[in-house]
Amino acid sequence: MDNTKQKTANSRIKPRVIILNGFLGSGKTTLFRKLLAQSKKKALPVCAIVNDMSELDVDGELIANTDIVEDNDSIMQSIHSCVLSSKIGLEKLDLALNTLLSNHQPDLIIIETSGSCHPMPLIEFFKTQKHLILTGVFTLVDSLMLAHDYDYGKTLIPKMQQNLSNNKRDMVNLLVEQIMFCSHLILTKSDRIKQEKLSEIAQHIQPINPYVSILAVVFGNLSIDQMLELPEYDFNRVEQLTNELRPVLASESYGDRPYNMATRVIKDHRPFHPQRLWDVCHQYLDKRIYRSKGFFWLASRDKISLLWNQAAGSINLELIGYWRSGILEDENNGLLEHEIKLLEEKIAEEAGRFGDRHCHLTVIGDKTQVDRFTEALKSCFLTEEEIIHYEMGEQFPDPWPKNIVNMAN
């Protein structure tokens, strides 16, 4: 390389790296999408890496559906079927970063981890990356989950202390350690908690990491400008903690599926029976089902594509868009003849029984409970007899909320 090129390469500002970490269902993808939307409006050069421990890669599809990634999908890398903090996850992360940086010169790289990701291996990884600057490790904590499962955060530290006494490691350890390593702690879903209770949560979890402030964020509303003003991550602060945990994490043989966690995938072209799905969720769902998410359709709402988004005991349905098959079936679709032909060609490429309609869900939970809930969900698909009634136009009882949020880019 000649001297001019060498000087140019050396003078480039190192890309900043932000990690969005946090337990399953804490709102990382929502925040990620909002940050990407802001970067498009501000014409900010960004790259995105999303990690999903499931083979379905639901989060990757949601990030790929943002305007900025649809405009240029080369700015995003998806790492799925493993946890980013595992050995194979870190190898894939290194490859993803090299791919992005060989094609782009971003000011900011945003990484969303899966909810079961431990932050320490990632922080150690970026400590050695001389061409990147790790500036923010944001840990998102679901305030509603803390309220329901840990008495507004009051029992979190005592449960951790009990685990230490019993030489036990489970999801409590992961949650606490995610907080310990963060540079910024964000309480999500704070609009669903009374203000005085939100302050109580903050008081109970602040001792876990007294060096960081706690910020309550609603619907991922956080300014991307703040991301560009952050100082470098303080590796020295967590050095002792890292030394203590390194041999512990190294001894865990289940790095890709940590903490007795299992994933199951549901794939079916049939719609859910809305009433049966409602009943099953109220009967079978408990805190040992950490997360379920994916795309699906209801027999009572066969025109719209829905996102199933469950964390702990909370379930949200969000509108993703409209099935192509549903658009064609609408006599008043307002399409021109060539547009109809184009849709028909796209639908013909789909192998499904109901055109492009399908149900693809991931269930993540404790190994002792995940199969029970997964099989219960499968029982909610329409039977062959019900499909006959559906195709004849029969209406199915639907107790789900009528007003569903439209997921914006």
C-alpha cells in the first residue's frame, strides 16, 4: 500500500459498536427497528447484525423488513441457530463483521443479541478488535416481567444470592449478569407499570450495577444521536468480574442452548382457530415459557399477516401486512390487470395449501415445559373438518382484541 492510501486508511474514524442485550422479550427488536428508522431519516451510515437462537430467524426477518435494509440488504447480517456468545456464535460474528466492513464504511454498527446471550464473551471479543470501538452495551429489562416474576425486582438479588449459595446457575444468573456488564440499563414496557412501582423496580436493581443510570423507555423511543456521543466502553470496570466468570462460563457445556433452555419450531400452513388459541394460551402459558414469536394467521382474519409476540405471561398481536392471497380474494382490491397477474405469479411460487399464508413460530422455554406448550399450540390449528367449514365461509368465534397495532418501519 502506498503512503497516501495508508494515511487515508489510518485517518478513517473507527466504526462505533452498540450492543442491544437483554432477556427474551425485553424489546430489543422494537428498539433496533426504531434506531434503524432514525438512521435512514438522518442518512447515517449504519450496519446491522441480528442474532436469533432459533432456526426461523424471526428477528432477522423483522429487521430485514425495515425501510433502510429493504433499500440495501447488504448492510445487514443475520446470525441464527446459535447464541452469539457461544464459540460458534463468536466465529460467525467475526465473519459477519468482516463481510460488512469489506463492503461498507459505517459510522455505527448495531448488534442485537438473542435473549439468552451472555454479554461477557462479546465484551472480551470487542476488547481485542482494534478497528472497532465498543461504546455501548445496552441491557434492556422488561419491567413488567420484573413486576410479575420478581415482585417488582425485590426478589431478584435474593434469588441470585440463593443460587450462589447452592452453586446453581439458571436464568436468574443470566439476567443479573446482563445487568452487571451493561453500560446503560433500560427499563422497557414502563408505560404498563405505575410510576411509583417503576421507581421501586429501579431501587431494587440499582445495586446490581451502581455505576450506570437507569432509563425508562417506551416503544423503543431512544435517540440515535445519543449513540454517536457515547465514550468507549469501560473494560477496566468489568475486569475483575470477567476474571471471576470466565472459568464458570467456560465450564458450561451447553453454550448454544444455555440454562436448561430449549427451542421448538412450529411450521404449518393452516390457520389457528381463534377461540382455541385463546383458551390454550390462558391454560398452558406460564413463566417457564420464556418466549414465543413468529408469523401466523387466524381463520377469522384471513386477510392479514400477524406477528405473534409473547414474553412470559404477556402476548401481543401485531399487524405485519396483508397476505397476497387475501388481496387477490378481495373483489374490491383496486388492482390493475398486470398487478393481479404479478401477484398470481408470486403466489404460484408458494408451496402452501393456502397460497402465501402460513404459520411459522418459535417457542423458547424450560426443557421440562416447552414441549407441553408447543403441542398445545399445534392443537389450535383447524382440523380437516373445520377447514371444510372455513372454506364454506363459516365464521369462527374470535376473543382476541380487535384493535391490533400496525408495526411501522
